[in-house]
Amino acid sequence: MSARAVHVLFALLLLFSVGAQASHRLTLGVFAFRPKPVMLERYQPLADYLSERLGGTRVELEVLEQDELDEAVAALRVDLVMTNPSHYLELRSHNSLSGALATVVSAESGRAVSSLGGCIIVRAGRGDISSLRDLKGRRIAISGPRFLGGYQAQAFELMQAGVRVPEEVELLVSGRHDQVVEAVLEGRADAGFIRTGIIESLVAEGRLDASQLVVLNPQALAGYPYAVSTRLYPEWPFVALPHVDPQMVRRVSAALLGLEADHPAARAAGIAGFSPPLDYLPVETLARSLRLPPFDQAPAFSWRDVWSRYADFIVALGVVSALVVVLLVVIARRNRQLAQSVAALVEAQRALQHIAWHDALTGLPNRTLLADRLSQDMRRVRRSGAFLALAYIDLDGFKAVNDTHGHEVGDRLLVEIARRMRGVLRDVDTVARLGGDEFAAIFADLADAAASQPMIERLLATIAEPVPVDGLRLEVSGSIGVSYFPQDGEIEAEQLLRQADHAMYAAKLAGRNRCCVFAGDAAAQDMGTAAGGPPPASVV
């Protein structure tokens, strides 16, 4: 016989042996949250009750610490388990446990309850600790971090109150609830975490005077017989391991649910029996919130796991991503083209605007832009109380230059005179070409009318200077008419321009190469006559 065959035969014999033993004996493992002798005394009657109800199958009791219970479950040395809910979650995550068969119903003062919570206790007379937040930085005794009612429920409440446990407290791990109470009474700990029912049990056993302790954050829960500081969670589950025969599991479940509150086994254990299994999701939620086992670390996984589970999604995401990239490239290219088109349109608009507002030959503002600036300057002057002068300029002798030397030479003469006039004016002033050999200049922000005289004299002088063009020495002069603003009464920009035009006509008649100022109200009244000649003007 081969070695492999021997191993298989041995395994079959072992399974048969376990099954045969299971039909005659079941081992009940109970978590020792109190001293083992106390637990044995409390739960041996329950094991005897199950043996009696199961008929022919002996239920043996083992009271174990949590680590011992973990090993026993992993090695299949126990068949039935009673432990606290958080420990049940750990066992279930590491072993193939079934769901709970039943939930313990505890009893106190004739009341049956199927929920547990946590108590936060301090020694009576500690006036410096009156709320949960007062526990920050304190030394707290606990049974152990794996106790639901002895640590986890309280840690969750403190987290809700803004105190992080264990980071912001000092923990003293005592091992059992009884030792937690002793640590608080002896002053070795500022506070202690114990599960509900412990205070009442110690008082009933004559081991504690309830007046020695104060319960922090007490909860007034209708119908709940125990002192409690936290929200409630389902009581202990009773669990059968998967190797137990299903028919036997049903018989155990029926026996548990059939246990009456007045039965000696129930009275010994301090319970009112068992109820159908409750929902342990609140315990799982608590463990997830506190990142407690089995939720204290993320499960190990590889990229192969990710691919096997999300392959379709990853492929779809890749295709969508590629399409998005292509779309972004197309959009970016179109955006560049659009930006270039917009820039060209803006430049074209700017060019059209320049053409619409400027003289094509000299580049000076045209009549339209002059009228707009004149209106703006008039409004500003009206608000500031300053003066404004408008000069209407006509070149003397320009027609003779055009007739003698041609329009090209005349145009070059106009360009040079326009450049010179722009050069002798201030930045705030405006010089514009109205058409032909006619120009206009706006002198804004003058202190008074006399302030314009030096500027006009400079204009006359620069116009009269000879202009060399292709070896020719061209000479012209200027006749200038000036009108001032503000005036008595309301006047528009176009009226002010007509006044300056009439004054320029007067300068022409007076001999040219000079300036005439619009004479005032009397002249303004004659501006509308069709054949009355120029209005009166003064010569400067």
C-alpha cells in the first residue's frame, strides 16, 4: 500500500472516529469573561440540561479564555460555542462557523433582556470626572480590547464624544471585569470599562457596595434592568461548528429555545433562556468604525485578483479613456483653430474699427472719432469746471501745391504737417483730419481761455515751416478758428465745431495765417442764416 493511500485511510478513520464521538459527546466552549470557577458554577447546569434534552449525547463544558477558545475552535476541540458578539465576529472570519443558533436572554429583577452594553465606572467622590470628555488623558482599566461590553462599546461612545481610544487615554488591561472594578476602587485606574450586569452580579454576590461606584453617561432605557453607559447590542450568540451533524444542530437549537426562565439551569446561569438569533450587524458596524478585528486590516490581494474581478470594467474603462483622449486631442486642435479664427476676427475688427475712426492717409482720428472725443471732453469739463478750446484748421495755399505738383506731393505734404501738429500738442489733446486740407484740434483741461494761445501759436508756426518733398521746398500756412467751452446756455459738440468753422472763415477773410476766436452770443444767433456771411469774430 502506498504512503498516499495510508494517509487517505488514516484521514477516513479519523473522520469516522470524530463522527462517532460526536454522536455521543459534544463539547461546549464558553468564554470566561468572569473567573473560571464562577463561570463553571454558572454554566455547568446548562450543559447538564442540554445532555438531558439531547438524550444519549453528553455535553461537556469547557470554560476558556479568548485565546484558548480560538485554538479550540481552530483544532475542532469544541463543537458548540458561547462567546461575546465581537469575539463571534472574529471566530466567524477565521473559521467556517455557521450563523448563531440562538441569542442569550439575560435576566435581572424578573426582567428578560436580550441586549448588552457597556458601563463606564469611576470611584464615588471623583468630582473631576463627570462626563465622557473628562476621560481624555486618563488611565482606564479594561478587561481586554476584544471585549464588546468591556471595551469596544465604550470606545465607540468616546469616539462619538470626541475622545479617541486608545490614542488619547492610557489603558490598563486587567483581564476580567472583576479586576477592572478592583482597579477603580483601589485607585489604580481613574475609570473602568465593564459590561452591563457586572455591577448587579457583584452586588448580588455580596462583593460590592453599589454606592462605591458612579456610572458615567448613564442611559435611561425603558425596560432595561442594568446600569448602562452606551447603546445596546445583541447578547451572546450560541453557535454550532460546521462539523456537527445538522440533525444534532436542530435538536440543540430546540433545546435552547425550550429552556424556561424558571428552570434551574437558567437560574444558575442568570439568564431567562434563549431567543431566536438576533441581527449582529450593529456589532459588525461598531467593529468597522473602530477598525477592530476582523476589520483592522485590509485583506491581501494582487493585481491578478483585481483583474479577475474587474476585467470587464477595466477593459471598458480603457476603451472609454482612449476615446476621451482622442476626443480631448480633437477638441484641443479645434480649440486652437477656433482661437486662431477668433484672433483673426479680433484683429480684423480692430482694423475695421481703426479704419472707421481714423483717416486713411495721415492716421489721425477722423471726424467721427473727433466728435466722440469732443463730446466726452465737454462732459468732463462741465463736471470739473475747467475750459476746453476747439480749433478748426484750414491750410492756406494747399490747392496751389496740388495743382502745381500733383496729388501725390500734396498727400505727402499733408502727412508731414499732420505729424508736426501731433508733435507740438500735449498727450491729452486731440488733432484730427476732417477731410481735404481741413483739420481740428481739441485742447482739454485748460485753466482758462488764455491757456490755449501758446498752443495755437505753436500750431501756426509748425504749419508755416517749409516742407521738403523730393527736392521741392513747399510752403503753406494755416487759418485757425477757435471756439471755447463752456458757454452761456447749452451747446452740443456739433454746434461747437460749427462755431470754430465760422471763426476759421473769419481768419481766412482777415488775411490768413492767423487765428480768429468765435465772438460769442451775437455770432451764435447768426449761425443759422443762409447768406449772411461769416459771424463776427475777433482776430488774435
